[in-house]
Amino acid sequence: MHDDAAPDWDVVVVGGRVAGALTAARLAGQGLNILVLDSVEITSGTISTHFFRGDGLVRSLAELGLLDAVLATGAPPLRAQRFYADGAARAPREAAQEPGDAGYCLSVRRAALDPLLARCVAGMPGVTWHGRRRVVDLIWQGDAVVGVRDVTGAEHRAPLVVGADGRRSTVARIVGSPVEQYSDGARFMGYLYVSGWDFPAGEPEAEFSVRGNEIAYVFPSDGGTACVAASVAAGRAPSPGDDGERWLRQRLRHHPAFGPRAERARVVGRLVRAPATPDYIRQGAGLGWALVGDAGAHQDPWSGFGMDTAARQADALAAAIAVHGPGTAAMAETYQAARDRVTLERWTFTVKTSGDLSVLLS
């Protein structure tokens, strides 16, 4: 479609969860006028490992002035961790992973984090936010994307459309973003939340236990809860009709550091199942479009890098726009290179290791 109409916005962001909210916040901070369109009103969470690091998402939240609001959920700063190797029942206290300037990691239930970020970012100067506005098509001018059309038929023009709309990205599909790297999914993860978890030192800390090709986690979270999870080879996933809580308790009994404490904790909610899904890297940008978060790069959640990577990608895109302007060829080239720098190392580690986590013990 050829359309010479003047743009309505500097950037349209499609999708308003972590990747989209952070992108909108970064760009609004540059004085740009941003429209965020999401297919739903964000009042609930999404499948995620719910753990992020001091030099990843925590840093971004601090830079954007959002960290205090996130801490107000009651999520405790995780300044230490324990790593139980090969069935060990005890492990020394270690420094947190990639603590950054903050000095700690965090875990927040996505049901708390996503609506909070949506509210905060929607209230920022320069941001207009519409829920229940699923994008159904893109507007083109020659080879460049120049806007979107939503489910109501309304058109929203901008020199840049950012796809932050997840693994089934409408933006990625319509622009035909090619897959640059791909691997079949190898793992299943199940997690639920508990209250009353006993911590070894009496204070919240992240805990990891690896035994063979299996990893279990405990992440102290908001509201006095803890996320308890296990990741296993895809062939060992529970059947759809299996009791999820029983399955997870069985897995945790395989980890002596967790089994007894899991029996004493009180379950809050049901098991969330994250089945094996493909790992991929798509082309990150082109004329008038860019992808952030799972829209452009997805990896197995066992390593917990997803939200940190999304935060780094949002930062990289904002930096490219600050230099080259939104939607230009130079912006696309600069962002693509920066996206790969902040993504590929962790993506490759996650994918290469996902077939056999016992290599973490060597």
C-alpha cells in the first residue's frame, strides 16, 4: 500500500508486556510520542521464569525510574544464591548472578509485574496506551512499514513499528522476518508459587539445584511467595491430565535440598506448564520495523535470561533510534548489530546446554 499521509506518532509499539513497556518508556524518555497497542488489557501474567538480574532488568527498571514501584510489591532483593550440585543437600552462600550496580536480583510474579509496568508506562509523558487493540495489518509505503491497522479498522502511522508481541508476533509474520538461527525445543518447565518457604540462612535468596539433566529452582517473590520450579527433558513432562502439584513435588523430592522444605510449604495457585517450544533468532529490524523480546529472539526458559535480554534489547533499540532516528536503514543496521551483541551469547549458551544440563556440573 502506498500512503503519503503524515505520521500520527514517532513510534508505534505493538505489545505492552515487559519488552514493549520498556521500549515505550525508553523512547518516551527521548521526547518521542509513542503509541502502545496491546490485544488485551494487561491485568494478568504470562508464562515466564519470573527471575531477573541486577545488571539486566533490574538496571533498566532503575534507569527508567520504575524500580521503587516494583520493590513496593514486596519482592525482596536477592543479594545471594545457593547452588546445590548433583543431589547435594547443602551448599555455601554465593554472590548473586550479575548483580550490577544494584547489587541484587529480583523475582516478581508476572501477574503483579506486567500490570504494574503497564500502568506506570501508560502514565508517562509522551505515551498513549490502548488495550484491546489487536493489530491486524501493517501499512506500507514502498518497501517500508509506515504504520499499523488495528482490529477496529483504525490506522496509526509512524516511521517505526516495534513488534513486542511475543513468539506469535503479528509484526514478525507480516514483515516476513527470516529466522536466522533455530533449534527444536528440548525441555519442559513447570512452576507454581508457595508461601512459608524456609530459607537456609533465614533470609530470602535464590536457590538452584542441578541433578543430572534436571534443574530445580526457588525464587523468593512478591507478596510473601516463592516461585518453585523444575525443568526436565521434554520426554519427562507430565501428561496433560496429571496432577501438576504432585508432579512438581515428586521432582523436588529428587533434589534433597528442596524436597523436605517443599512438603512444609503451602501451595498458592496451580502448576503453570511451559512446554518445549522452538528456540530461534529472527532478523531484528528492517525499514520501518524492529522486533524486541520474544518477537525476535526466544530461548528455553531454563536459564532465566528472557526478561534480562528483553530489557537489553529495548535499551539497544532506543540507542539506535537516538543516533539515526526511527525507522531508517541506518537505525535497522545499528540495532541489528547491537541486538545480536546483547542476545547471542546467552541464547547460544542456553540452547547448546538445554539438551543436557549435567554439563553445568563439570
